[in-house]
Amino acid sequence: PPPTMSAPFATALRDAMNTAEGPAVEDALYAYATKPAGSPEATISAKSWAEVLDPFHAAGVDDQFIPPIVRVDPAGAPVGKVNKGDVLIYSDFRTDRAKPLTAAFLGIPFGGQVGGLSDLAKNSVPEDVDLVTMTHYDDAFSAAMGDGGKLHEAFNPAEPLTDTYAEAIGKLGIDQLVCAETEKWRAISWFKDGRRNLGYEKDNEADLYRTDRHPTLPITIKVVQSRKVAAHVQAPQMRAKEITDMLLDGVRAGVTDIFANYANADMVGHAMTTLDDYPKVVEGIKVLDEELGRLVPEAVKAGYTVFITADHGNAEEMMAKGGKARPSHTTNKVPFIVLGLAEGESATLDQGLTIGDFAPTAMALRGLDMPSAWDRQSCLTGNLKPSKMRKIMRLVLDGYGVRDEIDYNAMADAAKEKGSALNMDRWMAGEDGALSARAEASGERCGYPAGEAGTTEFGHVLFDAGRTVRSDLTLIDYAIESGAFFKNPAMLFAINKVKANPEVSLHIMGVLSDGKVHSSLNHMAGLLRLCQEAGLKKEQCSIHVITDGRDVAGDSSPQFISWLEEEIAKLGGGAQINSVWGRGWGKDRDNRWKRIESAFRCLSEGTAGLFVKFE
């Protein structure tokens, strides 16, 4: 694109992102993103949001890291700040990355929160703001609900599940170890435990490691701090080695049930903003292969039956049509491997299985009755010897799909560089006595809308649910179709508060893309319809766009903003986009509070990395 006035700011952000791993990169990003409201030296003029955003893409900054950008009026004052008494609708249905900003506005820490807003930011929290969340983000937030409360949940369509696998076997005294790095902490706890806080308590924290234990169930969670880099292509090894070390400690201690998530295929894949980053994705797969080769043989030798699968695809298909980087999830099937059947056992693996069969299969190998709410069955049949205290290890390779084509297939290229088949390829081919199948992890059979890719979070719900579950996306879509969305009490509360008081503004904040992992354009259109039917004017409704770049192409934000502006115009212009920032800021889930605070202060103070006067 031709140079514009935002180009120098894009270059400066890219340079900040390239700061060395550690606290310095967080300091550099925070300093960039929190310039005082309306700073003249950081104010530009533009005719469109695309004119502002395109230079960031050209500089190698994808939509995940678009800095806080604020619309200002002709005098340079920020437009659309969240002020005292306003109403904020958080339109995302996925919960994990929605927790931090919700906690910031409510002043209530969420389960697993480490750190928080600085004293400076706490002083800017606007008073008496009513917050409407699309779904149930965290059990801790329920304290702000009820009469006089400031939290209003629009939907709790997917109510928490009880009698999940971990809970059911824990009640029977079966000891468990659950491991991941902090990027996947919520997946292995909140989501895997049925979208609820099961009640873990911190046992100890030392250096990079944290250990949580359940007070009554024999469950230990160990997490290692994810690497402090701006994007995981800068450290594609992630914490695979450290996770393997924790798992081997568990194997050598004889823990009965082990579960772990390896994040490389997913997180490095998501961070691939251009095809130039593709070798980093391949490197991440090679590291993962090395760690599996170190872990699995020792676990099998120690008597473990080892299951390996994935929650969705990603790294196996890294180029989209048209030759652009494809950092998003895929609908490809995922591997499902069983190793280490006991001597004298023989079995066949159902070739039509889904990842929802994970828990019932492990339960059957233990010879235990399925909880009454479960309706899934074991995918293993044959001559098996069930035992309650059988040693079982379940490994999730996050984002590891199966695809026969080899172009921009990180697994195929990793094998090529290795000079021999990856361990996963060998096991999928039946070597070492492995049983294998390609499991469904997407679409209607896994509780998503038809043709929709799976997600890490809902995939982990399925791993331990043991029953048929529908995703929040599916259930809210139905509410729109049936008309229930437009009669929702929380939504109507927000609209009516604004209508009743001309001093009160409505704010809508959420990820804007058709990725359908965190949010839905269908849901945004429903909110705009509510505003239109209420007769709101653009001065009364500010939209704060969170750009995606992970579940869609990294430079696609201008097209979604254009869609939004067209929808607003079609419905009479009752809203206006007043700020834009990438999901890597306010939706960080790894307790990087300087990034979260940058987005929060953008909303509450109007600070930003860049200010725009629109012509």
C-alpha cells in the first residue's frame, strides 16, 4: 500500500515487538501503547480505518498485535471512552480470554489470576459501569450479579458440567497429574473440568513453575510459565521440554492418571503472520517430535497405556488459498493413537470416532461404570483387561491435524528435515504396536455448527465430558434464530438504561471476525439490530473493535471493519467505531497485565498507541 501517516508508528511497534524475551518486551509494548489521550505527536488524519491499519500489516504487524488506536474529535479529545454510569456489552462468547478485562472492570480476580491492574489504572476504573457479558466467563464473577450487582450475563447456554472424567475418577481415589504451560492453563482446568472452577488451590510456586492441588480430590495441576516473547514464532520450542520433564517425573512416581497439553502446533501456528515465519512452525513440530520420542517409550515401558490426540487442526495446513499465511484452525481430522496395551490384550479402534470418545475409552479401560449423564462409548473393542488403577496417560497435541497433502504441511516438512518419519507418523502407521484412527474434532458431531473448525477450549470440554455437548456458538445462534436473543433480559437492560438517560452511553466490545472461535458476526449483527430498534444514535453507542489475526488471516481486519460499517449504515447509523486494538492486548490469557492494562486504559482513559482524526 502507499505510505500513510501511520507507517512510522507501525515500524515503531514492530521494533518494540522484537525486543528480547523477558520483561523488557512487556515494558516496551506498554510504553508504546499508553500514550496520553490525544497526544499531538501521535495523532494522524485518515479517511478510513483501512488507511490506518494497512501500514501495520505492511510492517509485519498482524491483527493480533494492532495497538490500541482511538478516534479523536477535531480538538484531539478521545471519542467513546467508557465513563461513569455507562453500559458495556462484551460480545464474545468464549470465556478464557474474556476474563482479564472483565476482572478489571469488576475489580474481582478470576480463578487463576496472577497480578492485576497497576494502581494508576485502578484509579481510572469508571464508577457504576454495568457490564453485560455474552456468557458465563468465570464463577468468581457471580459475586457481582443479583440485585444491585453490576454484572449481567446475557446467556449461560452451556451450563457447567458435573461428573467429568477427572472428577469422577478422583472421587474414587485415583490420583492424577495434569500438565501444560500457562498459555493452556485454562484449557486443562476450567474447560476440561466442565467450564467451571473445580476448586484448585495453589500449593507452591517457584521459578517458572506453579503447582495447584485440589483440596479433596487427588488431582495435581502443574504448569510452567510460557515464554515471555511478543509472539511464539520467536521461541517455537515453547515449553515442550519442561512439560516432558514434568510428565517423566510423574511416570517415575507412578501417578495413575496423567493428562497433558503440548501447545507448539497451535500457538506457533497462530503466530505465523507471513509465510516467512513458516520455518518456525516446522521447528516447533520438530521439537514436539523430539519430546514425544523422549516421553512415550519410557511411559509405555513403565506400564502406561498412552493415548495421543488433538483438539483441532492447525499446523498441517499453513497456507490459505491465494498464497497467504493461514494461522487459523482447520476442519481436518486429528490423530487418535493408542500405545501400550497390556500383555495378552488385543483390540480394534473405531475408525469413526470423535474426540468426545476420549474419556469413555479411558473409563472403560478402568472397568468403571460411566456416570449417568454420559452418553458416549469407548472406541476400543476386543480382548481387554480392565483395571481401576490402570496407568493411563492422555496427551493432547494442540493444533495437530492430519492432512495428506504436503504443501505447507509443517508435519511433512519437519519429517523431511529430520530425514525420517516423525514419531506421530510411525504410530499412525501402526509401528510399536500402535492402534490409530483419524478422529473428528470439528463440525456437528463435536457440537459445533456444520463446517466449523474445533477450538482448544471446547475441545478440552469434550475430552472429559463423556457426553454430547453443544458449543455456546451453536446455542446463541439458535437464540437469534428463534428470536429469544432480542428478548434477553440482560440485553434489554443495557438498551433501556441508555434510552432512559441521555448521559449514559452504550459500548459494545468484542472480536470482529468470522473465525467463530471467540465471537460471531451473526451475534454482532444481532446487537446492532437491538440498537436500531431502540432508536439509538451513533453518539450513544461506541463500538470497540478487537481485531483477530489468529482464527482468520492476519491482515483481514479492514474487510471486517468495512462489513461492520456497512451493517451500521444499513440499520440507520446508530453506532460508531471509536477504538480498535488487537486481541494480543486486552485478551491476553497469560497474565501479561501490561498488555491487558494497555487495552483497559484505552477504554477508560483514551490512552493509545495512535490517535486518529477521521476526515
